[in-house]
Amino acid sequence: MFLLAITCAFVSKTLSGSYMNSMLTQIERQFNIPTSLVGFINGSFEIGNLLLIIFVSYFGTKLHRPIMIGIGCVVMGLGCFLKSLPHFLMNQYEYESTVSVSGNLSSNSFLCMENGTQILRPTQDPSECTKEVKSLMWVYVLVGNIVRGMGETPILPLGISYIEDFAKSENSPLYIGLIETGAIIGPLIGLLLASFCANVYVDTGSVNTDDLTITPTDTRWVGAWWFGFLICAGVNVLTAIPFFFLPKTLPKEGLENNADIIKNENEDKQREEDKKEKYGITKDFLPFMKSLSCNPIYMLFILISVIQFNAFVNMISFMPKYIEQQYGKSSSDAIFLIGIYNLPPICIGYIIGGLIMKKFKITVKQAAHIGCWLSLLEYLLHFLSFLVTCENSSVVGINTSYEGIPQDLYMGNNVFANCNVDCNCPSKIWDPVCGNNGLSYLSACLAGCETSIGMGINMVFQNCSCIQTSGNSSAVLGLCDKGPDCSMMLQYFLILSAMSSFIYSLAAIPGYMVLLRCMKSEEKSLGVGLHTFCTRVFAGIPAPIYFGALMDSTCLHWGTLKCGESGACRIYDSTTFRYIYLGLPAALRGSSFVPALIILILLRKYHLPGENASSGTELTETKVKGKKNECKDMYQKSTVLNDDELKTKL
């Protein structure tokens, strides 16, 4: 029952986490904030987690672990609810546009009109303008993410230590593999939910979506990000209920029917309780911390985890944005593809890894080698991703000249040309159109278009003087597609990603068992908590911030708010973006193999504290079996022994 409950808890917590990561782009556009600030909001989860992780990991084992996990799930639900509040407190989302929302043909101020006036829709009240620019509604998302991090704190260390304490040692890897499988089912559900919500307009039900001039592939589109947070809140609260009915302790698996063993265990636990009352529960905290700090294998494992987490946090958090920018997909499609291609291989890898550990009774040293060399194989496979790329979207005035010369040849960056200099067009408003010459333009006005037909997203612009074609020049709303070759490259990228995910997940369980077995049994809960604490502080919090700042540096055009302030980035230099997204994690992960090789060398010399843990249960069972055989022999000899001697023997 506990295994089922903790698996559901892992599903709910990873559901919330994956949904949050998938909605980062939507949050960035909703609040018009840079990627670095979005990274800080994403990393705030780790801030909430590290506030409690050490103390929960240590003191939690002294308290009622299932109830503490249940309370954590309720707090996670509260955090998710807080993150949805801005939608109900803010006005409707307004995206920048030069095109009349109604699509009224009589309103042609968004087209090229010589000696006309072309400005962005004016703001009626200056105070309203200031309020719009300096809105801090994103703080609700920040605080909600911190609260969710605090709620998730007890689930991993207390759940794993509970299983380690009461499960057979040879079954522990399999159980952890099943739990990690739950931690993959959650993201799968979360990504599917995010894909659905990202495809639904943020203010659906409040606005007529037929009047919209943007589609989900547009970088101004904002999906219904708030709706999924409400669902996550409900799931987390429901998951908490079973934990309030589970016992504080359980008999060791496999010894449930042996009364003598259970009696001895109860006596040991009672003595432990008396010891706590006499000395307090903090007596062993500093000695345990000192022991872990002086454990070279444990400290090197933490170093590896910090380096690798810096790489993976960035890749996972910004993968939807990378697919959007590199391959021209919508947020909804990118999230859906990630869920379909990546999560099933990870799930299968976790299960197979746990079964291998159980079937072949892999030792700690063997597990370390398996984890290291599989990770190295996946790392080498990662470099193939540099080959599956697409070219930048050609946007005239940003990275392409009006003659169609790319930026590397055309060094200018002027949105105006002779064909539109008299049109009185805005130069900063992002409202792209695709010309029938295959080039994109910042707006219909800058493309020199003089007339339009149709309404909403079906609007077509005609008589465009800047679009150089042999026939009638025209344009439609949105950026031009990147073509079938780019779609093929996306398939190759996703296949490589699926293969890498499977190989790395195979190495995850053996690697995690090295962490658990390099500590003494009484140090495991604190050790897991300290490991989590370090990865949060040195990877989970800073990585999204500096990675987001690096992504901001590749922005080619920033959005513009009503008052002229900069909003979210609309288009990136996809080549530089690719080098940062793939290159920085590759450099980080490459450095992590140095401490990994040192661990393999140390394992040849050191005797790990938990190395014999896998045989502990078997030793106990052997002793019990030996006692039974002895009693059986004595019974057979009872005919030649008198009653007093038999009584003494028994």
C-alpha cells in the first residue's frame, strides 16, 4: 500500500513539475518578461525545497514519515493553486499587433498608406500605461512555485528511506525503479495536459477566438496556462489522502510471519525511542554530517550530480523553446512531441535497470561501472544533435535584406527601404507576415502591402511593393514555414533524443544504488537529503537563470508593449541559440566524467559501509533456517534425551 501511495505521490509531484516546465514560454509571454526572469521563477521551486530539505531528511525519520509526506502533498496543491491566481486578477491578455482585431475592411490604418498615420493603438490613461508595464503579477507564480517546492521536500528522502528500511535489500532497486517509473508517468500526463492547454487561447470563453489574428505557432500566442495548474492542485490534494492512514513503521519484508524477529525489532525500536527521549533527536545530526563529509565517494557523487544537473535542468526546462525556435513548431506541438518521444523510453529504461540490478544481484562496484560507461555512451550520442539543424527564419530587416541576402552577407539591420519609406510604418511592432517570395516581414505595412481581403487569421494582403515576385505580390499572417527538410531534421532530433533518454535511464538506477550503498544505513535519509540539497543550491536555482540570460543574448527582436517598453523575445538567432542549448550542457557533462573515473578507482580500494547491505536479509533468513533445522534435529533425538535436557536445549 505504501509503494502504491508513494508512486502516486511521485506521479503528482512530477505532473506538477513537468507542467510548470512546459508552461515557461507561456508565462514569459503572458507577463512579457525576459527568459532570465522566467528561469528565476522556475528555479524558485528549488529555493522552497532547500529551505526544508536537510531538516526534513533528518528529523523526518524520527517522526511519522507517511503523514509528513501527506502534508507535503497538500502544500504542493496549495502552491499550484497560487500559481493560477494571476489569471483571475489580471485583465485580458493583449498582444501587439498592427492589424485591426475585427478585420474590418474599412479600417486600413495597418496597411501602407502614403502620408498617412500609422501608430500603435494609443493608451487612454498614462497611469494605466505605467501599471501595465510594471505589473508584478508574476510574483504570484514565483511564490506559488516556492510553496510547491516546500511541499515536495519530504516525498523523495522520506519515501526512499521508508522503502530501504522495510523492504528486502535485493528488492529495493526494483521498488525504486517502479517509483521512478511513476516519476515518468507523471511528466507524461503533465506534458499531454500542457500540450492541450497551450493549444487553447488564454482567455478562451472571454473573447471571440474567431477574431484572433494569431495562431498557436505565433510567438505572441499565450495558451491557457492557468487551467492546468488548477488540475495539478486537485491531483496533489487527492494524492495526500492515503498517507494519513498508513502506519509509522512496518515489519521487515520477508519476516512478517516470524514472531521472534518482530518482537526483537519492536524491542529495538522501543529502546531507540527511549534513547531519543533521553538524548533528544538532534544528537546524531552533526556526527552524521561529519561522517558524510568525510566520505570521498559520497562527496564525489554529489559533485557529479551537481554538474550533470546543471546540464539537464537547462536542457529539460528549455527544450520546448528550442524546438519552437529551431524547427518552427508551436508550443503545443513541441510539448506533445517531447512527451511522446522521450518519456516512454525513460520509463522502460528505469524498469529494465531495476530488473537487471535484481536479476543479476549487481554489486556496488559493478553498478558504478554500468552507470559510468552507459552515461559516457549517451554523452557521445549527444554530439549527433549538432548535425540535425535548420536554418534561421528569414525575416527582412532583422537577419535578411530586402533583396533576400542573409545576415552573414548583409551586415545592415534596417527595417526600412525605398519600397516602404513613405508608408509611415511602426518599426518595432512584431506582427509578421509571409510573402509569396518565401521571405517574412515584420508587418504588412513594412512589406508595402496596400490592400487586404478576408478576416482574422485568414486575412491576405495584396499589392505589396516590397515583395519582389514576377506576378501579383501578396502576403499572409505569420512567419513562413521552414519547409519539409526542417521537419525531417526534427524527426532525427527526436529519435536521437529518445535513444539518449533510454540509455541514460538505464544508468540511473545503478548510479542511484551507488549513492545509497556508499553510506551507512542510519545515514541514508540524511545523505539523500543532503544530496538533494546540494543539487538544488548549485544546479536547480542558478542553472535556469544563467541559461536564460544566455538565451536572451541571442534575441534578434524584442516584443513591444503598449507604452513602448520591451516585452518578451519574439525571434532568436537559431544558430547561436543551438550552440548554447547543446554546447553548454555538453561541456558541463564532459567535465563530470573526471570525478566519475576517480570513484571507479576508489571503489577498488575502499570497503563501502552499505556494501554488505544486499546480504543482510539473507544472513537473517539463514540464521532463522538454521534454528529451525536445529530444533528439528533435537526433536528427532528426543527419544534418547530426558525431558529436562530437551527443555534446556530448546
